[in-house]
Amino acid sequence: MAKISKSVAKERIEQLRRELEEHNRNYYVLSTPVISDFEYDMLMLELQGLEARFPEFANEESPTRKVGSDLTEISEGFAQVEHRYPMLSLSNTYNEGELIDFHQRVENVAQAPFSYSCELKIDGTAICLIYREGKLAQAITRGDGIKGDDVSRNIVSIDSIPHILHGKNIPAEFEIRGEIFMPYEAFDRLNAERMEAGEAPFANPRNAASGSLKLLDPSKVKERGLDCILYHLLGENLPFSTHSEAIEAAASWGLHVSEHSIVARNIEEVTGYIEEWEERRKSLPYATDGIVIKVDRLDLQRQLGFTAKSPRWATAFKFKPEEALTKVLSIDYQVGRTGAITPVANLEPVPLSGTTVKRASLHNFDQMELLDIRVGDLVYVEKGGEIIPKITGVEFSKRHADVEKPVFPTVCPDCGTPLERDPEQARHYCPNSEGCPMQIKGRFTHFVSRKAMDILAGEATISLFYDKGLIRTLPDLYRLKAEDILGLEGWQQKSVDNLLSSIERSKQVPFERVLYALGIRHIGEATARVAANAFGNIDALASATREDLMQVDDFGEIMAESVVSYFANESNRRTIEELRSFGLQFALSGEKKSEISDRLAGATIVISGNFSISREEMKSLIAAHGGKNTGSVSGKTTYLIAGDKSGPEKLKKAEKLGIRVITEEEFLKMIEGEL
């Protein structure tokens, strides 16, 4: 170990503490970490080593002795509650040698054979649920480990958390802890809606879950598709001798625990479990970042006790994120349909987590400055949540003197209009919404998308039609004729007929999807549906004041301002009138309303696989007949509708919970009253 003077050590210790406190705030409070978990853990390890070598600089306020806190200086609408039992964090390791050291420490105390409980470490945000007399009484975040925020009103909207328990021998009062997380499917949907609404996407599912849990409007939390897996039971005089026994009992009461946990009889079985899941976790529908290893015997847990920050009877083996080093070839500046400018790094192709990565978003000017990135740099790339390529840092030791610092544009790279800066979102925008080709093409691409008008035209088709002068405003799509398209490169009679047929069919798309298709900034798929149901038709919505809109569930000030601004624009009003003249639906259908039944009233339904109709149409049918669609199977699920290639995990979970699995044919008979 290299020698270091006391003065240098003291300075480095203070620097590390400042850095870690800032990273804690970014991670827990703001849900916007700027370094990876691995980088954070390496800083913490360095600080722990220095504090051990120089105990004279010990400080009870050091990040090595405190749990990271998600509490803000002001509670921001959430009451703070003290934990009955402190919520500590786990020690962690990235190598097998340290895991063996942990095992030997336990073995020295145990002096007898013992087992471990092993479970997946879900990458989410910790929660403590309190049940009294079999009913959910309170939900508290980790906070600083001593006290947390009471988020009960938001937790009740998460389908996998039961409000009332059923079963035998339920304690009069107990706590159960777990992880609130966002499945990949919900994460992808949320980020797509945010980007379509001109908002910055979340970096990973963990940040999305943490941010969602602290929303002030519970109805918005419900739409985020959060899930929960529980893993630790606490209470006075509980009748269990092992951790695994307690978790099995919790599952029998209807609580959602992991189906992948095991009891390992020795450390070899622990390492085998780690090796198995390091690869297998990639097929899970949610993010995991390691394995939690706990001593199974509760009496041995009590004997081992705690440090100031973590239990001595548990540790986490963290999977090191798959990372690649590659070169930045160039940086493009893309113009979105809302005018937002997004810098994108073009990379030397590199294999990563089963795919070849060629591009990675740099998000905005501030992120570029933070990374201090240059064209020609070698950069580290990993997949955020194993999905989205993300540049995590620059290898400055390999930077050449001739690398170029990118110059963020001051004018739109497409139309040349001077850019404006949005101070609230740290983004630059092109204000030329009606004359910027990329914005116009982007609005067309959004309009024809599957969740909007579902017209058979992708980006390439839109770009071709625009470049040929066939389309300039949305109504131009409905003016297209076969003779306009025949003869264009790649277009034959059949493809022309298919396109024109899909345009004709789009005239029957319901009002809520037409409203979404218009591309009003900050109005995603869900809020378009809410607005359509609240106002009934486009004229009522266009006449609504900011105050009227803010009375609608899910509408905040920014959304209300955006809607008012959209309808104040004469060009937008003209577009709507032209689209109306072509027969598009700008009101809820009275005929459709009369078809709605209550045959699925009270039913919570999950769909999985492929069907004869689109998944969106399937969801619409569920809603039209009084049912509720959710993304994950839980104890509250009524039916799982299984189509072709249904997800094996959902089927297995439904079978385990005794959920009825039905076919598409059975579902259709059900809503027609034949079952």
C-alpha cells in the first residue's frame, strides 16, 4: 500500500466525503445520479480504507457511517415518520474473495452448520410497509434510515401491494420491507411518452421508480406502472426461526415476494447461485444489480448484530455493469418534433450486452459539459438498466492533444433559426415550429405512429413524401392520391393501396388517440385520454381556460399552459378544421358509449403475447367493458389473457397465485356475455 502523509490523507478524506454527499443527494433526493453505482462504490471503498488507516480523522457524520438519505430539506408534501426499526443499507462487494471473507466472519461466530438465504437484488427504491390487523396501515421510504417520508397515499395505487391480507396466523402488527421498482415495459412506455411530450427521459428504471414514488398526485403514480417485491419481515415475537420461513408465510398471506429466492446450504451453493443469475438476470422483465446473501437463522442474525450502517449477517454481491471502451467518431444534433435539440454521439461500433452499440444520446448541453467530452475521445459506454446505451465517462489518460471540443450549435442545424434555451429543462429549442423541416417530419412521424393514427408510414416514407413536396401539413396526408405516389422509388401498386387503405381506416380512430396524435407538447397518450374523457370533444377542449384544465385529474400547470397555447395558435386551429373536414373523430362517440358494458367491472386483467388484434385494441376493449389493465401479475389480478408467445414468467406466476388464465376467444365471449 502506497505511503501517504497525514495532511494529504486528511485533504483526500474531506474531498471524498464532499463528493459522496453530493452523489448521495443526486441519487436519493434528485433521482439523477451522474456516476454509476460501481464508480460510487469505488469512491466509498477508498474513503473506508483511508478512515481505517487514519482513525484520528474519524467522523460520525461520514458517508461511511450513515445511510444515504432520500429526505429533502423540506418534506415537499410528505410527512416524515420515524422508523420503529432502523432501515440500514447493506455492505457490498464485487469480488468472490470478499464474499469468502464475509462467510468466514459468520462461520467464526456460528461455530455450527448454517444456511444462507439468497435473493435477487432489485434495482429500485426501498420501502417499509406496516400492516395492522391484516390491513395496510402505512408506507414509509428509507429516508435516512432513522426516519422516512410517509408515501402511503401513493403506495395504495401499486397493484402488487395488497391492502388487506388473507391467510392463517397473520401477526396483529408487523413490518415488511422491499423494493419499489419499474419494470422495463413500463419504463420504456414512460420514456417514450416523456420524449414525445418534449420532456427529458429518465436515465434508468431505478430513477424512474424513485421519482414516481415522490409524485404529489397519486393518480399519476398509478399510471407509472410501478411494482413491488418484498424481502424482509420484522415485528415483535414473530413465530419464525428462519428468514426463509418468514418470507414463505408472507407469501401465503398474499404479499408479493420473489419467486427466485433459494436457501443455500453452503458458500459453494451461494457462488453457484451468483454465477447462474449473472447471465440469467438479463431475461428478467425488471432491473437487478446483484445478489443479496443473508444468514437464514434468525437467532444467528441477532448474534451477529449490526454496525452503525449495515447488518453483519447480510451482504450484497454486486454485478459489475458490462462496460465497453470505444471512440467518439462525431456528434450529431437532432431536432425533435417539439424543437428540442438532442446531441447524439456516433461511436465506433462496439459489442455490449448482446447488441452492437453505435450511438448514444448525450441528452443536452449541460451533460456534454459535465462529461467534458471531445470528438476523438475514448469513452466508457454501458447500458442503463441493460437497455439504453449511456456514456458514463471519458478515459482522459488516452486523450490525444488534437481532439476537438464540440461546439454546441447556436442556430438550428436543420433550418438555421437561432436557438432558444428552456431554463426549466436545460434544453435548447428551435422556435421555428412551422418552418423547420425536421420538426414537421417529426410531427408527421408521431401522427402516423401505431398508438396514434396507425397509418402505414414510417420515418423513411414521411421523409420521402416531404422531400417530394407531397406533404407540408397533417391534412395533406388525406389529400394523397395513388398517382402522387406511384413511380416514387420503392412504391408499387400494392404498397400504395395498403397505405391509402390505412389512411382511410384512420378516420375511425377514436377521439382520444386523435388528440394524442396532434402532438400537443407535454400531452402524452394517457393525458390525452384523460382530456378527451373530461371535455368530450375538441371544441370544448379548445375553449377551456387554464383554470378549467387544472381542474382535470393529471393536469398540472405546465400541461394546462401547453394546451391553451396550442389552441391559441391559428395555424393549429386551421389544421384541426381541415382534419375534421376529412372525417377524423374529434368527439367521443355516442354510439361507442352505448356499447360500453360493465361485464368486466372490478376485474384486473393482464395481457401477454400476441393477439388477432393489436395490444392497444385489447386494452381498449378491457376499459370499454369496465375492466382495468395492468402490466404485471399479482395477487390482485383477476385474469391473465394469454395470446401466442405469452411470457413464461407471467404464466408461471399466474399458476403459482391461482390466477385464471384465459384465451383471446374466451375473453371475447366474456365481453359479449356468452361466458
